[in-house]
Amino acid sequence: MSPIILAPVAAAWFAVLKDLDGDAQLKVAALAAVTLLLVVLKPGPKKASGTPTDALVAVDRARVPRRPYPAYDVSTAEAKKASFSQIMPMLVDEACDEVAAMYEVRPDEVAWIRRMLTYNCIGGKMNRGLMVVETGVVLFEAQGKPVTNDDLCRFAVLGWIIEMLQAWLLVADDMMDSSLTRRGQPCWYKVDGVGPMALNDAFLIEMVMFKVLKRHFGDAPEYAKLLDLLMETTLQTELGQLLDLQCDRCDLDKFTLDRWTMIVKYKTAFYSFYLPVAMGMTMAGIDDRAEYDAAREILVIMGVYFQAQDDYLDAFGTPEQIGKIGTDIQDKKCGWLFVNAYHGMVDAAGKKLLDGHYGKCKVGSKEEKKIKQLYKDIDLEQLYKDYEQKSYDDIMKLEGTCKQVPWAVFEIFLKKIFKRSK
């Protein structure tokens, strides 16, 4: 793509980043869109062999190679989690080595990047990342392929790429939502000495994510497909975030179940459920478009159900239970509980309470407590339990629609999420 196009896009990125004193939500959303444009428009020259080249990098330095893969143990559930966990520190080391050697980043800035990556990417449940490994192993075994140690580590690298995708989105999302805690600790922007710098850190995580993919898969035949899948899913997720942010400008009567479904489908389901399985399918060499379509239908239902769980736990779960302070009422979220309550479940007094205080009260305030009590009074808990069972039944009806992806892959997801409490 011509530098004539790239130059003004880059200039817009820095202009938005510099001017932080206005509508922060719009600025973060604009930054996300412009950053994605930079990725989409970035030139991709090829060697004669068809593999990517670094011919157009801005500095003339040797590329930092990836480190040797460690031993990966899958003998027990604990071993699987421990083996997966050891991959991310290696990726952090590689990223820090690269920015120091190739981009003249000073030691104190390298230390900041190391701390920032560690704080935001490590410490979650890792379900999305672990699912790539689980999917890859099941698919390879179903195809009669041996699963080598390098295969396991490469699956895990892809899993951590998804964890990094989630991490940068959460750093930005927490700023947009004025959230206080994440994973039982202060949100990154709330950490002393961070503040608005978290915005740039979010996009640093995103760019490190793409560099990890290139470092570990740049010479692999599946690289182009993995890159396209990651970029497509990133765009889908950012569009879901845009839909979510637009709710701040909508009247409450526009918060419908259809609107909620579209938001969570794009903001959560694609990257949290479809992407891990699609990456495993790509590594297994599955090319049939119909197979991806069938898997996506199942996984999107799971993803939408998962977000309904999240909305339910935001109101009915404790901070100790869910690892964060629920802020959906304060933040005027188009959530599953609200859309069902507002459209058909509350009487005139209940609607007046919601109109007067939803999105206008603080966490822990008496108004927020009244709304949560209203949710209990109209028995949203039972409605949720009924919805949960229906979602499970709808998923089970699709068993057998995938021909190359064993049902065991979907069962792994179901065991993780069905009737979860945190």
C-alpha cells in the first residue's frame, strides 16, 4: 500500500493519542480503528519463496530469533496449565529482547514494557488460550498425526496470542468503562504512575501480539491464514466494542435483546470461542469453509450464553467470586439482565426506577442496590436459569453438524462454562 495513504493514517493515530482531554471513549475507539488500519495497510513484501521478508523494516538490524521451546507436559490438568503458563514469560523475554535490539528502546522503557506485559497478560484463567492447545491435540489425534513437543508449544503460542488480544482489549475497555479492578487487582490505568499511558500500552500489547505471530509462524505455510484470522477477529471485536460504546448515546428503550445479542456476538463470542477453535483447525490443515461455518454456529451460541453468564454474575456475584467489581449498572451497559427487565418484566414503578438511575448511579450506592433488588424481585435469577438450560439444549442439537472437528472439542468448552459461578 502506498506511503501516501499510510502517512496520514499514522499522523491521525498520533493526533488522537496526544489529545486526551475530550471524550475519552470516542478517542479510544478511534485509536483502535486507526491502529487496525495501520495493520491492514502495512506492506507485506514477499521473497521469491513466498515467505515474509523484513526488507522494509525501519532499522537495519538482524531479527531477534525465537527461543528454544521448553518441555511441554500434558499428563495432568495441573501439568497442562503449568506448561501453558511457562510459554508467556518466554514470549515476554523475546519481545523485550527485540525492542531493545531492533528499535533502540532504552533499558528503563524495556523494563516498563516487561512489567506492563506481565501485569496485563498473566493472571487470568487462560481458558481461551488453553482451548487452542486442547483443540489442536484433539484434531491432530483425530487425524492420526503425532503431537510433538514443538506442536504443543506452537499451539500454546497461539493460545497466548489470544490472551494478549484479550489483554489489550481489556486495558482499553477498563479505561472506557472507568472500571476499578480486574482479576482481583487494580486496572492497569489505576496503577500508580500509569494513568493515561495505559492507552498507549494497550496498543503496544496489540503490536507485540502481531510480532509474536510473525516470530513463531512467519515461515510457516499457515502464517497467512493465521494472520488473516487474527486480524478479522480483531476487527469483529472492535466493531462489537463500537456497538457497546454507542449505547452511552442511546435512550434506554433502545436497549433491546437483539441489540445486546449483536454486541456480545461481536465483542465476545468471536474472539473468545470461535478464534481458539479456528486456530486449531488451521493448524490441523482444515480448509473446508463449511466446516468453519458449522463450528462457528456452535461456538457463537456458546459465546453469547457465556456473556449472559457474565452479565448475570456482574449483578449477582461478589468481587471475591468474579475477580472484579461489577460496574454494569453504573456504566449503563446494555446487559442481558437490563434488556429483559426493561422490556416486559417490570411495572411502571420499576421502569421509573431504571429510567431515573440506570447508568446514573455509582457502584455501591443505594440506587444501585435498589436496581439489584428489583432484579431479584422480578425473579431474573429464574429467567436466567431457564435461558441457561435452553442455550445448552440448542448447542446439543447441533452435535454432528461438524464432520472434521470431533464433538469432544465443543464438550471441553461446555464443561468450562456451563453453570459456571466465576
